[in-house]
Amino acid sequence: MAKKADSVGVLDRISSISDPILCRILSFLPIKDAVRTSILSPRWRYLFASSMSILDFEECLQGVSKEKFNNFNHFVDRLLYIFPNQVSLECFRVDDEVCDVDSLRLYGWICATLWRGVKEIEIYFEKSPMLPTQLFTSHSLVTLKLRFWGEINVPTKVCLPNLRTLHLKVFTPSNDSVFRLVSGCLALEDLLMVPGGSCLGKTAVNIHSPSLKRLVLDFHVLLTKFPNDIDYVVKINAPSLECFEYNDSVGDFYTLSSMKLLEEADILISRYQEDERNATRLLQAICNVQSLFLSIIEAETVFRSRLDPVLIFPRLVFLDFCNEGDDWQGTWLVEFLHCLPHLKKLVLTFATPKRGLKSLPKTVPSCLLFELEEIEILRFEEDEHMFELVGFFLSHALVLKNLVINFAGKVGEEYQWRLSVKEKLLSLSMGSKTCEIVFCY
């Protein structure tokens, strides 16, 4: 009798909790567990619907057999169409890799979520799905992420006044599609573009956004599939840009506005274009950056001819430079340091140092004399030209505090080898009285 009274007391305490608080509690549960509470009592039957703010197919279908996919699709139909007043979704995320959804059904789901004022939509499909025009005129959307191997048809009218994040891993068929889509996002701050599909010939990437703060352009997938059939004309007008990532070959032409607020740039260039001035235009556009991650496959990309004397990075204090190829000539690295008068930290990763570190110049970059405080060299190899470069740095870096040598690629070498390299490096003359050489394994 006492046990029964205690049980009733517990039920009474739960029943006294208001629906909003119960919904808040259910929102922390996985969707499958929240739905299971509908069998507790008539009051709980539809309570889970009011607790759902995120509908993520990958989360919902984790561990579910393919035979039950159809049941889940019917569940989503009921959730979006039968409970219009209860469901208030914040995020709708669907991936056809974890569920079998036809394009027509997806079309209806997108319309239903937009009608409910959804803030985030993520669509990941193998083939290009049919998208409603309402997707491009939503006033509630804050985040839109689309990924499919096909075309996205951008309507003539685009108005997404509250959209701040736009990720496109798709193919835009017309040259003005990107311009029209981005221009219709008046508050856009984060734009990622990874073109997919067949995009042969010359394509214009035209981006105009006064509010944009982060821009990622990654054409590596297309470049791998069609290395000789794609040419880009890149036009960017984003005066508020703070972070810029670019992964491609050197484009046919660049028209880039001055990025005066740029804090970080990550540039990976896989092959050069015949006109080296195009690479210079790309670097000139990011010359106000503070931190630069620069990876180049071929030295000719930027260093085919003498660097333009007007190419100066007045705010750059951090440079992480990596050469991924083996076609290196001359003194390109030290020449480039002449463009960085206020550099404080330099990180170098050499895939093949033997061909790129020859004939060091007589003129010493000013940053090496008066500004550079830390140098880190990754993949250090026992090579004559590598020692020559390190010796050049040590003898001329008058304010250097730390030189970090990383033997990451030599973990399995004999202790005696590492000891001989350390002794040779420590015997080099140093211009800085406070410099410390640190060895990492």
C-alpha cells in the first residue's frame, strides 16, 4: 500500500508540471525517445511535437534498418501536415544517404517547414532535387546549406533578408546565378561555394556583398576532374570580408575589391596560369591580411618572374607557407619576405627542399632584421640547402626569440642522426643574443 502511494505521488508531481516545461525537458531527448513518451497518457500523445525544434534525418535514422525508412517518411508527413500548430521547427536537415526520399516529397516538406518559419535548412542529395521558389524568398531563414551533384536553378527574384550563412556545394548553370543569389541575401556573413557537376569552359564567379565576413571558394573537385577544361573569371566585391579561403588554380582574371578588414586568408593554388599577373592580382587583393596560410604546388604560380615591387603586406604578422610540389627554383622564399615588412612569425613546410633553396640573395628582408621573432620549420631534412637557409635566418634575424625544428618525418631515424643534426644547427652563428633553438620529434 505504501509503494502504491509513493507511485501515485510521483505521478502527481509530474502531472503538475506545465506543458511548456515538459516540452523543454523533451527537447533535450533524442527524437526517438521523445516520440516514445506519446504512449504515456492522452496528455502526452502530441506533446513531443511541440518539443521538436530540430528534425535531423541522420540523428533520427541512426541504427534504423532500411525497411523502416518508409515508416519514418510517413511519420514526417504526419508531423508536418497533421500537427501544424504544435510543430515549430528551428532546423530541418535531410540527407538522402541515410534515407530514401523522393524529390516530390522533399518539395512538400521544404514548403511545410518554411510555412512554419524554419530558421535553418540543410539539404544533402546525390541528385539535384526540385526546390520550391519559396526557398529563395523566405524571411525566416538564417542558414541555408545545399549539397548535391547537379544544378541549382536560381529564380529571377531572390529575397532572403535574414540569411547569414549560405553554403553551396552545387553547380550554378548561369554566370549570373551566384551574383543574383548572393545579392538577394542582404545580411549574408558566411558564404561557402564548392561547385559540383559539369562546369566546363569559362565561368564567371561574381560575388557582391557589403555584409560578407567569411568567404570560401573551393574549386578543387572540379580541377581534379577537369584539369584542362575549366577557366574562371573571379569578381569579388566584399569590403567587410574578414576571412577568405581560396582553393583552385590561378584564374583567368581577377577583379577584387580592396579587403581592408581582412584578418585571415588561406590560399591553396594547385597550378599556374600563363599570365603570372593574375596571381599577383590575387595576392594584391589580400595584401591587408594579418595571418596568411599559403600553399602552392608549383613555384611558377607566383614566382615566375621578379615580384612586383608594389606587392606589400603592411599588416601581415603571421605566415604559414607550404610547398606541396617539387618544381621549385631560385630564391623565391626570401624574395617573398621582402613583401612582409612586419612579419612576426614564420612557419615553413617543405615537401622537397632540395630544389627550392638555392642561391640565397645578398639583400636581407627588413622583417628578418627587425621584426621576426619566431620561425618554425616542419618536415626538416638533413639537406645542404636546408642548413644554408637556416643559417641565413639565424645570422640575420636580429630579434629572433625561437627557432623550432620539427623532425616529424624522421621519427624512426637513429638517435645518432638526430644528435648530429642538432649539433650542426647549434654550431651556426646567431645574430640574436636571445634566440633559443627548440627541437620537436
